[in-house]
Amino acid sequence: MPSKPRRRSGGFAEVLAALPPKDGESEQRELHDPLASGGFLDAGGRYWRPARGPVDRRLARRLAVDADEMALGLAGRLDEVSPGRFVPALLTAEERAEAWLRACSAEAYWAYEFRASGGQSLLYLVIHC
């Protein structure tokens, strides 16, 4: 009777790569992509998870005005929430208007809606030039 094939993993090399750097080594900074990982924790301690998206232009325009918060993709401003870990920064009212104008005048943009506990909403814009 043939034996069941064994699963191969990265083994010891994979374990070593997952370890944090030792003290004294150069610390690598990690960018946290909220779309790929299913959400992000902002500097204020709220966890934002994707609700829907990419959304159409009408809904994006409404969210630009009505959403509780707005953030740009990783090409925008970033906050460091823990040592070496960067996430999108929440925009101020002035920055929100400027970001929306940039998105409308760009070649393309994608808009995503994120939600936090308590029903708060966030517009997450990824602008491509």
C-alpha cells in the first residue's frame, strides 16, 4: 500500500525567517497593507476591517463626505503604531478634501469602505497616477 505523501514546509529556514531581529541588529520597518491582511489597527486603537470594495464612484463620493474617517493607501502618510510597524494615517478635514481632489484628478483610484466597532466608517483610497 503506497504511503501518503508528506507535506513539505520551509522547515527550519522558515522558522528562522519568522523570528524578530536580535537587539543591535538593524530593525526592518514593516508596511501593513490593510487590504491584504483584512484590516488594520490605527494609532488611536480602533480596529478597522474591510466592509466592501472596491466601491463605485457614487458611493465613494458619498463616503468622502459622510465617512467618519478617511485614509490613503500606503503611498500616503503613515503612522507607526508599534515599533517598526506602519499603517495608514487617518486624514484631517483639510487633508481629506485634498485627497479627494487628487483621487478625482488621477488616472485611476480605488475606494474601499472599512468599518470599526460602533458602526464607524472609513473611506480608504488607493490612488494610481
